[in-house]
Amino acid sequence: MRKIAPLVLCGTLLMLFGSKGSYAEKAKNCSADESIRARRDAAHLKDWHGVLTSFRQFGICDNGRVAEEYSYAISRLLAHDWDHVGVLLELANSDQAFQQFVLRHINENFPEEEAQSIVRNAREHCPDDGKWLCKAIVDY
């Protein structure tokens, strides 16, 4: 048992701070100026192409207040622009990192009214190719 504990600890630390670049590492590479620009950009996102562009430009800043702004933007789009969820699915299906980004932002930062609308859309109007997204929403 004593020999296993250090291995488990090492494995856990590797998962959290692995060599591929953890969120903490990436956040260190986000300058204060980039963080401000990322927050401003995320607060004004109007469509899924804009979310993808912002993710590609400012993804290294995805923590703290920036992450909250991304969550709000994603919730607004899912709640008020479900008619274009097909665009999200197309973009996310062709970019695994973007898909994970979107899934990460389906969280408790959604305002309650929007969360109810989003869950209703996921249950009642889920596209065939969007099962992964609808499941994440309903399971949230």
C-alpha cells in the first residue's frame, strides 16, 4: 500500500499538470492585456463563428473572469439562438478542442432562466448529430 500511494499521487499530479499544458500553465501565458481583451471579446459574442474565433485567439486566457464571460456568451447563444445550434455542432465536430471548450462552459454560470430554456431546447429540439451536446446540457 505504501508503494502505491506515491504512484497514485504522481499520476494525479501528472493529469493535473501534464506536459501537454494544463489550464494553469496556459493561464500563465495570458498577459493582463490579453485577459482584458478576451473578457471584452467574450462579452460581445453574437454567433458560433465568433465564439470559435475568440476561442482560437484567446483560449489561453480561459480561466477566472474570462471563463465566466465565455460561459455567459455560450448560455446566451444556446438559450436565445437555438435555431443556429447546427452551426455549433458543425464547428465542434470538426474541432475537438473547441467541442471540449464548449462543454467546459456548460456550467453553473448559466443564469437560471436561460438554463431552463436551454434544457428545454436540448430535450425537445435536439438535432440527431447533437446528442453529445444535448446530453451534456441535460446532465448538467
